[in-house]
Amino acid sequence: MRKRLIVSAAGALSLFLAVPASASGFQPGADGLGDPYYPTLGNGGYRVSHYDIRLKYQPATDELEGTTTILATATQDLSRFNLDFALKVSEVRVNGRLATFATSGDQELEITPARPLAKGSQATVVVRYKDVPSTVEKYGGYTAWRRTPDGAAVAGEPVSAGWWFPSNDHPSDKATFDVSVQVPNGTQVISNGILTGTSSQAGWTRFSWREDKPQATYLATLAIGKFDITTDTTAGGLPVYNAYSKDLGDNADAAKASVERTGELVDWLSGYFGAYPFSSVGGVVPNIGSSGALETQTRVFYGSGLFARGSNTSVVVHELAHQWYGDSVSLSRWSDIWLNEGFAQYAQFLWSEHENEGTAQELADYIYASRPASDPFWSVKPGDPGEEHQFSLAVYQRGAVAIQALRNTVGDETFFRILKGWPTERRYGNATIPEFQAYAEKVSGKKLGDLLNTWLFTPGKPAVGPSPAGAGAVASLAPGAGRADGQLPAEPKSWKKIQEANAAHADRK
């Protein structure tokens, strides 16, 4: 850990007094959860159940003032614990008492409570802060906080929380959220879940949002500015809430032509993945210029540049599929990213089938045949791509081809039972690839280790393509070959839009 910088007003005496002698057996919580890609993300010693985030934001100056209240339960006897946060903190209280605090590392807020926390006890942690997020040093070379002409927006993966609320910033510790933001009259606030109310006083308006299902911290989003809002319900009564910056220009109509299909697409995806797991759905398109997209829970975040080439329902399908695969069932560790991206990409294959623009098999065959064995694409392991390649095309495309290979191995009936049963059985939880394999083997009655090892964990182009045995030339191609006649399979009609969607994912970090 880097040298700590003490930022609270308390001196060495108060630090000494914070932990009485009777608590000598208490220990600091770990300053990270040991994730294989991001070992310092998250913190040990406690679990969070709820975040209450109250903010005041001035768009003209980008000044953000906040108080976040965290409900947490100690998982060990704690003398000290960390939160992940990047903004300037003025005060911390734990169970109503002032706590001392310090900063260290890349977004570590170290908190020493006046009284240590016994294992199993619940703590209320209140953090007050004020800063200009756009001026805060970037984490890992990027920032999730982006100014817009009339406000700001925040979304990012694997981290985004640190620029607007303190947290245990790892997807393995999910919690419910209340987000309440005060802004000048005429400015609007978009966040996750349901808008529970608005109130105005003395030139300011407060917007209050609630997400009442467990949510990973990187899936929390905030967009502040002037928006065109559309509201509706799906055929099944699910509230749909979409927001578009008023200054999207030439991209506005294409954005609306895509995102306004959200309700229809959620109903369609429910046929494959089971009942939608949350209480609302929708999207937000702030004017950030980016072509990125992120599956922020219930309120998908789309960069306005994504629609510069026209509408794209395929990317909407991808991000909505994540509401099941990634949001409801979340990663236990970032190395299991295939559980998110492979299945969301495969949802695009299913949408292509639905639109008669190429079957999932044709898309899988096209990917396999169009990339020679010498292509670096095949060197990335979708099941453990490494931090550098976490959002590589191979995680998406080879990952989706692996799912088609699974489908061919277990048969359609069993495959679609797995596809729907997994997010139903693991709803609101976390998972790993080995756990998915065990589930698929239980449902199918087949051993799948060799198949998944070949497609997910072995560098190099698999010797046999994803087609069923005997189903055509692609199934028996040598690793570096094209079709038997030297020609590639015909490009599926949906391919260009799928490629545009993939470009959006490359821009998320």
C-alpha cells in the first residue's frame, strides 16, 4: 500500500483512543478483496446492505456536495475498515460517533471508528464530502465522470462509483440504493430504478430514485442535465422510463428509434431468460459524445455517438440481456466476464434469428471461418482473458461461439432450459464459470469440461468449429482454413450492426 495521508483533523492521540485496549483482538479489514484482475477493488471485513446517497450538484461549476449513508454488517472484529472513494471528505461518522479517516492508494478511504465493530454487528456509516469530480485524478487512466454541455453523467466498468459515492466497490458485494439529487430548477436527474418523487424549493429541485433489488456498485448510474423523457409500460405492466439529452442533434432520432423499443425487447428476451428481474426498465442517452454503452441496472447508459450511424436495436438487445446475465446474476470476480459478455452477445445472435438476418449457427460459423488461426483474436481466453483483454472482441465473439457450441452439444431443448434456468436459479446473486458449468452439467446430464476448456480456456483456434458433427464443411475445418472451397460463408445480414455494437463495448473502460 502507498504511504497513507492523514486528512482528518484528529491527531495521533485520537487515533490511539479510537480503539480501546479491550479491543486488542480487533483487526483492520483488508484494503482489497483480492480480485485476480483488480486486487485493491472492494474491501474486506464487512458487507453492505444499503446505500442512501444524497447529493447537491451545480452544473455550472461541476461542484458536487454529498452525504452517503451506508448500512453494513461486520464480517470480522474490525478495528478499521476501508471504503473506495476519490472525492474530498470532510467528515465520517460510524454509529453516530465521529471517526478518524485517511486516504491511501488509488481510491482508498481508511476509516477508524471511535468504537471497534464486533463481528456480526450492523454499522451505520455516514460520509460527508464536497469536490469537483471532473478534476479528480483518473483511476487506471480513465474517469467515469464526464461533463456534458448542461450537466454531467457517470458510468463505467469496472469502476464508476468512486467519483460520486463511497462504497465497497466490487460486484461481489451488492446492495439496494436510494439516490436523491438536488439540482437547479430546469435541470433533471436520471438514475436507477423508480423515480419515487420530486420536490422544489428556493430555486432547486430534488429528484429521488430507488433501486430496491441488489445492485453492484459499478451498475449505479447518474445523468444530470436537460432531457426529453418518455414513459410507458410493457404489455405486462413493467414501467419503462427513457431519457434523451435535448442536444443530441443528428443522433436524436436514431437514438429514440432504438431505445424506444426497450419495452418490446424486454418482453421478447423474457421468453428466453425468464421473468424480468427488476421493477423498471429503460435507457438514458446523455450528450457525452462517446460511442460506449453500459448495462447500468434498469436504466441502460448509451453514449450518443453510438447512434451516429443510425439506429441499432442489436446493441439495445445486448444491454438488456445483461439485466439477467450480469446485473441480476453478477460476477463473483472479474475474470468471469464471459458470464456477462458471452451471453449478452449471444442474445444478439438470437435477435438476428428472430429478425431473419442470420441464424446463431450462421453467425458462429462466420466468426470461426473468417478469422485464421494466426489472428491474435484466438490468443485471448474468454474464460480468463486477463485485465488487459477483459473487453476484447474475443470475449464477446469467441465467447458467443462457445455458447453455440454448447447449444449443439446439449441440444436445443436442454440448451434453452439452461439459458432460462440459470438466471432464475441464481437471481440477485453472484456466480463463477465453474458454477455455471456445474449447473449446465446437472441440467444436461453431460460432462462439459472438455468443451468449455477448449472454447473458453485454451489459447488458439479450436480444431473443430461450432457446428454440429456432420452439419457441414465448417465443422471439420483445419484450424487455419476457410471453407472447403476456399471461400468464407456468406456474411449474415445482421453482422454490421453486431459489429457496431461491439465497438460500443470497447469504449466502456
